[in-house]
Amino acid sequence: MSTLPAKKLFTGWHMTAILVGFFAIVMAVNFTMARLAYSTFGGKVVENSYVASQQYNDLLARAEVQDQMGWTQSVWLDRTRHMRITLGQGGRPLAITSATAIVSHPLGSVPSRTLTMVRDGKGGMISTAPLEQGRWRVDLIVRHDAQEARYRSDVR
């Protein structure tokens, strides 16, 4: 007759170890994800959300007027990473009177800055300084004669 090895019993200590190990892993993952989220959060979007909500209807009205102008804008970086802007209406180019470009990192980790824009001699505008490598959000205010339009674009 052979002797079988004695079976080890599954005790309360085993179950306790499994539960403690499971929740330790869950907590470690949660704390890691929270830390990563906090370290990449760029900050607030608006100073006062209540005031921003009160101005929302005005913002929608201005957007509708802007849409009725029928302007099309194009924003890109040339091979030297200078930002270029062109404006058109109905397939025809429009000469830009002036443009203001504020560039910011989409996550807010780099402070936003205003680019100086000058005429490129072809009706468009070009920045006087190149943009660093990376992804940038561009908030534009473009003027043609007395009319003004605002756009937001992403460039890489």
C-alpha cells in the first residue's frame, strides 16, 4: 500500500492572504493612475465657470455671425517650423489685415505665449519665431478689414 501525500487544507489565512494581495494590487494601480493624472493636469480651463456659462449665448451668437462670413482658414508649420496662416472666402484668398496667435500646449504643461505674426507678402501671415517640436494648440484672432474671426487649430 502506498502512502499519498497529505492534502494541505485551505484555511482562513490563505483566503486572507489572497484578499489582502488582491486589494493591495488594486490600490497600487489606483494610486499610480491618480498620480499620473495629477502630474499631467494642466490646470483650469476658465477662471470662473459660472461667468463663462453666462457668456455662452453671446459666444454662440458670435460663432453664427462668423460662420455666415464664409471664411476658411488654414494654419500649418512650414519646414522651418514657422507658423503660417492663410484666409479665404468662396475659394478666393483674402488678405489678412492682422492676426494674433496664442500657442499653448494642449495639456497646459508649458505656459502659453503669443506669437508675433507679420505679413508674408502673399496675403497671409507668418510667425517671426519658429515653434519648438511637439503638439501645439493655436488660438487665432484673424482680421480682414473691419471683420474679425476666431479659430482654434492644432499643429504639430
